Amino acid sequence: MAPMRTTRPANPASRYERKREHRGRGLADLERRVGNVRAEIDARLARQDVVRVLELGCGFGMALLDLVAHYGERVQTVGITQLRSDADRDVQHREAARRSIAPGTHLPAIAVADVSRGFPFADDAFDLIVSQVAWQYFAGKARVLREAMRVLSPSGIALIDADEVERRLPGEYARLVEIWHDGRLLTFGDYLLQAGGSLAEAPDGTYVRAGKCASLGAHLTPLFEIDLADIHAGWDGVKCVYDYRPPSAGATTPSATSASIAASS
């Protein structure tokens, strides 16, 4: 009988190094894409003891670890990733030691979830929501915005790396958020302005910048989505197409709560 074949467990350090370019981006990368995150935290620490930070599509959570290295217990850091292999505590502890984070310091908590299906957090749970190089891959982008508004605190801010047009894609697919109103294209930037947010400039592109706003992500009816990798293996991103029906004059938008998000999905 042939001897039983055994496999050696994967080395988390080598796996991290292989994926670092894509899933190990740190705070410097984040700030090139969504502006001065530390300035946002500093402003809040001037009036509160702890700032609660959520990163969407956090990968291995290296940007969050950089924040812990900089602020210690003055930040509570949480990430969401869709890949269970990213929530690797061995990688996290090794990278914490590399950053000279003191043993016993609370490291980022990483939840494994599909953000297009909702966030596994309570209303008003975070003071700052950030994301880098993840928006393009999210399905249900309008719902992601609504969920971000739901879990954002009343005085919080969301900074989400997102471009109006992805220049590397063919023109018909370059707008990953395509919004139509009465037969006319409404650009994502114009929609954000109407809804209470904006597309702001960063060194490496643009990003959604928004305080808590119940109308952000609202009044958008999904028409269809296309995973561009299904068309061409070299194309990345999920294109979401919506019909926009703004509220009638005098109508009020309900607050962004768990119940209202579920009712509009």
C-alpha cells in the first residue's frame, strides 16, 4: 500500500508576502486614496477619548494595524473582508510585532462578511469608515452606501476610495456606478452632491466623502449588475446600474436604521 501523503500547513508569513501588494496595503496607501485619515482621527480625539474605525474590504487589516501602532488604545479598529483567509491572527500578530505594538494591545477585529448583504454591526457604531481599492469589487454598491450611513455615528465621516470612471476599462463599462433618471445619465458625482456627499480629490484618484446622511444610497432602484470578469478575465469590478427616483417635494427621507435599510433592499 502506498504511504499516506501528508501536506504541510501553509506558512502564513509567505502567504502574506505573496498577497501583500493586493491585500496588505497600509495606512500610507489608504491616505493616498482617501486623504488624511489621521487628521480626521486627531480632530475627533480632541473631543472624545476613543475613535471607532471601520475599514471595508480590509484585506489583512494592515492599515488598521498601522492606526493601532500610531494611536494605541485610542482607536478601536474593525475590518470587514469577504475572504476568511484574510482574518489570519498569525499574520496579524507577526505584523503587530513588526510594528512594535505592545503585547496585550487590542488588535483589529476582522469580520468575514459580504458587504453587499449588509454589515454585521449595530446602528451608529463607528466614527470613521474607510475603504481602499475595494469599492470596485462590491456588488450592490447602493446598499453598501446605505449600510455605511446606518453604522456611521451622527458626527462620523465615511471616506471610500471610488472613481467616477475607471480609465482602464472600455467606455461602456468604465462607470461602475451608472445612474439613469428619466432617460438621462446622472453621474455618480452629481448623485452624491444631491444626496449630501461628494467625490473628493486624493493624490491617487477620488473618493466618496460623506457625513451621516439618510439619503445617501437611497432612491436608487437596481436594474442590473455585471461582474466584468465574466466578460474578460483581465477586467476587474462589478458594474451596478440604477434607476434614480428622487423624493417628491416636501417628502422626508427616513433615518438610516437597520429596519429602513432592510425595507429598501
